[in-house]
Amino acid sequence: MKNWKRMLLSLTISVGLLASAVPAMAAPQQTSVKVNEETVDYTIGAPINDKGTTLVPLRSTLDAMDVQLKTATDDTITAVVNGNTITLKSKLTRINGVTYAPIRIVGDATGYEVNWDAKTRTVLLVSKGTDTAVQTSGQGFMWEVESNGNTVYLVGSMHIADDSFYPLRKEFEEAFAEADYLGVEVDISKAADEAQQKLVLELGSYQDGTTLKDHISNETYTQLGELLKKNGMEPDVLDTFKPWVVETTLASLKSTKAGYEASAGIDLYFIQKAIERKLPVIELETYESQLGMFNNFSRELQEKTLKATLDNFDVLDDTVNHMAEMWKTGNDEQLLELTNSLSDDEEYNKAMLTDRNNGMADKIDGYLKNGKGEEYFIVVGAAHYLGDNGIVKLLEDKGYTVKRK
């Protein structure tokens, strides 16, 4: 496979972390809400994103949903839906005198399907059973492992997505509903935290007075500047950053223009639901290990990957669409083909897959052996699962039976 497709495959591995943490290339749009295709007009307050969870002004949203609010305390809402009184548990937030609540909990509890349109940054609430209700879209990738009274569900993520991925099929939701823990590579809802941003800047930018043009060829630097100018930016806007940050930033820019965002990714979707349920989120890796992996790529590999992305920038969105279709159809054969394509570069394959797969498989092995009768819902990049060095094979080598779901 061409080298530039490594960037696209990384969309199923780690780019969710960097897409959430690298410097923004454009100001984000404001989030809006639609109820059965009608945009909610918020005269007081507005929807906000809080660490991956969309919070909305409670009373205005319920009014638009034709739901009567009776009472709202710090963590309990009582409302009337179609003449029936319901009570739901949810942490409420007061901002400038306005009460906010997580939109997904409110929508689910009052009989609405909740979906996300990444292109327009719109939360879509659709009454269940209506003609406009959205049908299940995502087949995806999921496996099940049982041992010692414990169950682990292994879910393959695509770290960037759009609204066409949702709703997920019921098997995902049912397994997650029974989970005692959500496991992810890293909790990317924390990507905007000051500590993580500082880490990205420390590792991803030059600290010795040099700039990007001192570390890559004149040809690559000139090509980058021309591409940035073509996209309405100054040619030196990324000069302080290392090639691995620049390459990932370009990938994020292209995928966002194609309508795919980390805010709609599979892992962040479940992180949001875990936060709303107060479900413990455990990390199989760390920000330090993931960022350090990219930062430790050789100078030659970093420039080669950046150059390939520049050469093929105009066609990247087509391949992202192809990968999205692969995920939505749950095509194991295509996923395995993409995973195996990494083996042509020993340095890249060892860092991105082999070493990390071994580490994650060992942690999953520990979850299965603890004998506590617990259920784990593990969501990591889909490309980590298949192949001779994939997590599925590693667990089978440890004696487990792994079933495709």
C-alpha cells in the first residue's frame, strides 16, 4: 500500500488523540439542536460542549420537545411526557443563571433518538417511531471474550466519524448498557485540558530555536507552504511544529472538510455516554505514550509521511470515505488488508501496532483474570484487532476464545 495511506489507517488507530489536541486550523462552529427537523431557538443560553458532552439549556430544550418540566434539582429531573410523569438522574449545571443538562440523557429518557451531524455541528432529536427516525447505520467491529466470570467486549473504533455512523446497532448499545467499565486508548475528552495541550506543545514543537524548515527538505517545505496558502492560511503558520504534528494537522483539516470529526468518533461517543452514566473510564495507554510514539519516529519517517500526505492531499477525502464505508459494513477482509499494509515499514509497524497491541492485550488479559464477575467494554482503533500481531490473535494465543459479534 502507498505510504500516504498510513495516515488514513491511523484514523482507526490514534489520530483521534491528535485531532483533538493539535492547534485548531479554524474556529469551530457553534453547536445547534434540531427537534424533528426544526431548529431550536435559544433566546436564553446556548448549547455548549463540555469535555465531549453536549449540554443544552434544559427548559428551552424540553419546551421544543413538547415535554413539560416539573422540577429540576442538582441531579434529578422530573418531567411530563405524553401525560406520563418521568424521573431521570442527570447532573445539572448552572451557567449564568441557566440550568443545563446533557442532551443525550434528556433525549433518550423522553423518547427521542439522539444523533450528531458533524458537518453542521447539530444535535438531531427525532421522535422514535416517526417517519424521520434514523435507521441503524453502523455494523462496525465487535468481539466478545469470556473468562473467570468476566466478559470483555472488544470494539473497533474509527476515531473520526460523522452522523451517518449512527445510530449504532443494538448489540453495541446493549453490551455497553451492561458494562461496569469503559476502556479506551486514552480519554480524548480531556484533550483540551491545559496539561494535555502543554504536553503537545512541549513534544510537538521545537524548543531549540529551530523551525520546521530546518528539519525537512526545501522541496517539502515549499510544497507545504503552497498547500497552506491554497487553503487560506499563511505559509509559515505551522513552522514551530515538528513534521508529525504538521502531518496530523493536515489530515485533521482534510477530514473535517469532508465532514468527519473527532467529536463524532466512536470512542468519544461512548466516552460521552460513560460520563453521563458516571461509568468509570479506564485508559489502556497514556497521552505521554501516544504522543511520545509519534515524537520518537525517526526524522526520515516523519518527513516521508508528511511528504506523502502533501502529495496526495487532494484525494485523501475519497479514501476517508472508503474507510468509513469499511467500518459501517464491518468488512473484516478490508480491515485486515489495511492492517497488513503497515508491515512494509518496520519502524512504523512496530511502533503503531506491534508494541501497542502487546501492551493492550496484556491489560485485557488482566481484566479477564481478575475473577470479579465484571463486564468491560473496550473501544480502541479497529486496526489494532486483526492480523498475526492483532489483539484478537494475541488473546487467542493466551488461550481465550474470541467470538465475532
